[in-house]
Amino acid sequence: MKGFIMRISSFAKAVAAGVAAGSAALATAVQDGSFTTGEGVTVALAILGALGITYAVPNKRPA
């Protein structure tokens, strides 16, 4: 059961990082009033990168 809880919290941490990175990239992309394909790719890569990297880093084990 402990491993299951650890996976859920790792997933939640990754989703929160993806949302933060995606919203930051999206806010930057729409500053000029338009949204291009290149900016969409940048937002998608920011989300996927944050999800992957954050999920790969293990949570600190409780003492």
C-alpha cells in the first residue's frame, strides 16, 4: 500500500509541475495577441518536459 501512495503523490507532483510550466509558457506566448504553431509546440514541450522530469525525480523518503 505504501508504494501505491508514493506513486500517486509523484504523479500529483508531476501534474502540478506540468500545469505551472504550461501556464507560464502560454502566458508568454499570448503576450503579442496571437498564438502561432511554434508557440503551441513550445507550450506542449514545456508541459511534457515538466511532467517527465518531475515524475522521474523520486520524492524524498520520510525519516
